Amino acid sequence: MTKRDTTWRTVILTIFPEMFPGPLGLSLAGQGLRDGAWSLETVDIREFATDKHRSVDDAPFGGGPGMVMRPDVVDAAIREAKAKAPDLPLVYLSPRGKKLDQSRVRQLADGPGVCLLCGRFEGLDERVLDAHDIEEISIGDFVLSGGEPAAITLLDACVRLQDGVMGKADSLSEESFEGGLLEYPHYTRPQDWQGRVVPDVLTSGHHENIRAWRMAQAESITRERRPDLWAGYAGEQTRENV
């Protein structure tokens, strides 16, 4: 795939714009933001409220605990975001969405950017999801207080893949999930630490043996810790060898 010459864009719809860029303003991601490898813009959903209290939520029809984000307010914010970046896919961070994986991260990272809608309270009025082409994504089987931390997680995964952010491409290709496996163990100095010694193969200088050891370790760890990943990897290997 050819490298893009344009900045990878992000637009965040949230009632807490001050939460961004948060940790993404630090370290390599922050430097990439300052260097123009990626950009960040927020849309404050409260700016589209129509009452003096700037209300973005209301009680749910049918009763029940909590509040629900109003469709009219959120719709107006979405239309503003789409006007700013009509080519960006719109993603709603939701625990009922399809679970985020490295494949989807790469797809988003290779595109023009992403527009992320951060929910709050009990969630978003379903009619907004029906009215717009919104992809629902979950970062895991747990519940957060809002979509902002999930958005930061998704952005971190995508931003680090942008040209000029992480540095060496080979360091990315050997990470967990890139080849369908979890990553192999890492070691550094001192060689002997509290009686625990670095495996001899890693100090042998025999690069082929090192690659074979790392692959065996990655396979073993994946098989033990993530049988779901291992099943997919083993199936793919079988198909390739047929």
C-alpha cells in the first residue's frame, strides 16, 4: 500500500472536549500531533443544546434508570462534524458494538481518518444510529463511564501506525496480533537478574535460531493464553499448507 501524503484526521464528538488529546498529547503520539502526522478536532455536543441549561439528555421512554442522549442534539452535532469532514467514517463507541481488533485498526489507520462519537449516560437514542451510517465499535466486554476513554484507546492504536509516529516499521510488524499471534517475550540487560538468566539462544548471535525461538514462543503463548486466536491462526496455517 502506498503511503499517504495527507494528515490522518480525527474529529471527536463529546460533551467533554477538554479530555482530548489527553495522553495522546504526550510521547510519540504527541510529537506526531505537533509534527502534523495526524490532527485532532473536537465538536462539543453541548453547543447544540437548545435550552438555557445546555441539556443533552432526557429520561428514557418506558422508564428505567439513568438518562439517554437526545437525538435532536446529537444529530445536530453529527451534521456539524460531517460538514467539517464528510469523508471520515463515523464510529460510535459502544459496548454492544463489534469488538475492535488489529485488523479493523489497520483499516481505519490506512484511511483518511475517523470521526468518533462518544456517548454518555445510558447511551444514545437509537433513532440517531438509524438515521446516520454509524459503525458501532467496542473495545472490550466491560462498561466505561463514557465513550471518551474508549475513543482515546482506539485513536492510540491508529495513530501509532501513522507514518513518522513510531519510527521503525519492523518493530510494528512483530507486535501482538500482527501475524495472528501474541508477541514473544523480550529481554534486555542485565543478562543475569536476580538469578534469572536470558535464554542462551538470544545471546548466540544465530539469527535464524533466534527467529525460530521467537516464533515457537509466540505460538506457545497464544495457544495457552488465547485459544480463540490460536484457533484462527492454526486454521489459516492449515489452509496455506493444503
